[in-house]
Amino acid sequence: MRGDLKDFKQKESEAFDAFPDMHVTIDDMVAEGDKVAARVTMTGTHKGEFMGIPPTNKKVTISLIFIDRFAGGKIVEDHGEYSALDLMRQLGLKEIPTPKKEK
């Protein structure tokens, strides 16, 4: 996940549509200057399409790391990492889908 506030909002909306019972726990958070880094754990049930994958109704738990840059009290740049392979395995996929190319 990389991008600005618009990209951040879109990704979060897609995640909540796919995992409507999503719960995020902040495990660690560090701030320095205009950046905040957080390690979080997300749990949720796959109830909506996610990355082209139809709902599986499976519960997942994944760890994510975010580094966000703030200006004027708002996120202006977002970088996030998580193990997509771990998520796909928890969803029970036999084949890992190929990501769509961005335009």
C-alpha cells in the first residue's frame, strides 16, 4: 500500500467492505517528526470481495506495519506492508491470484 490520503481512504474502504467486522489492535507505535510507524494486528471475517476474491466466510488474523507521514494533522503519505501470502493461505486459496496492474 502506497499513496496519498485518497489512496489510503480507498484501501481502507475496500478492506472494511471485505471484512466488515474488522478489528485492529495497535501493538506498537512510534512517532518522530512528521512520521508515525505502527505495527498492528487485524482480525476479521471475509464477508465481501477482496482483491477479486469472492467471500470465503473465513476468519483471518494478519500483522501489518504502516509508516504514515502527516501534514496539517492529516495523513499525506501512507506506506503499509503485510504478508499477502499469509492472508491468501488463511482464506484457503489453492492458487494465489495475480494482482491487477495499476493504470
